[in-house]
Amino acid sequence: MVHVKICGITSIDDALAAVDLGASAIGLNFVTGSPRRIDVARACEISRAVGTRALVVGVVADMTVDAMRALVEDAELGCLQLHGDEPPEALVPLLPHAYKAVRIATAEDVTRASSFDGEHILVDAKVEGALGGTGKTFDWSLVKSLATTRKLTVAGGLGRDNVALAVRAVRPYCVDVASGVESSPGVKDRAKMKGFIDAARNA
């Protein structure tokens, strides 16, 4: 059964709704400039509300290893998603409770993704000038082989209308969605979340 991560959660209500609907993980965004960014205090409240019912993932970009470790402790996170331009060596000290997000447009990008250690890896669409959350898809066939060797999470432009296609095309470990289940940036839509999770699980 494919796992589902609802990313860009900004409130306790949305976090609990996602978990109640069957999400395996939720993502809390700490990236400067993101419309879904929250502070550590809010993140800690959400983490405590969710408890052990789902994995709470902190989405970060280009932080130092010490700063990332402090964030995990202060926000009571279960895992980190490194979504910036971090080199492979930045991930290693954080394993196994971290994974790299790699933006994909070409086969060379997939090769780069393979250079990162760890059991898990996330692939997203490569859009010039954006780290993620663009609502854009990419050629899923590029990462099909990667899904056979790693616990692969597919992100980028997914919604209830196309997530089943992505699952059937790649057979990933997990699918990730943010803008595709929102009524506005950072505000989740329950019907869209339910439709997404049901479509992913029934693919």
C-alpha cells in the first residue's frame, strides 16, 4: 500500500484532519519565502497534537547540520526533508531520520539523486528559481528504476485527478502533496485530501 504525505501543514486542525483521513505523514515547512512556512512554536504544537499517529517531517533548505539537529529537537520532529541544494555529505550525519529531495528534469538529475545516501529519497519537479511547491509535474518514467532500489517518494504537481496515474507509473513507496489539496496556500481542503488519499490507495 502506498504511503501518503500531506505537506505544508500550517494548523493543528489540518494536521489532525490529514491523519484522520489516512495520511501516513505530514510535512511542516521551515523554508524561508514559502507561503506555508511556520515557526518552531507552531510546529511543536502540531507535532504534539499528532503524536505517534503519523510521521512529522520538517522540510528545510540549506541549513547547517547543527541547526537542523536543533530544529528536530525543538519542534519535536520525526524526520527531516532536505529540500535545498545540500550536498550528499550534509545528509549523512542526520541519517537515518532524514532524506534528500531532488528536483528532476533529466536522467542526469536521477543519477544525482542516486548519489545521496539513505533508504529514502524524494523526487520533485525541477522548476527554475523554485525549490518546490510549484504544482508542476515531471516525466515520471525517469524515476521508475529508482523506485526499485530506494523507498521513493514522488512529489510535484500531484492531485486527486493524477495521483493514481503516478502510482501506477512508478509504484513509489510514498506520494507527497501540498498545493494539490489546498483551498489557498497553507489551508487544506478536506474533500481534496480525502480524494487524493483514496485515489492513491486505490491505484
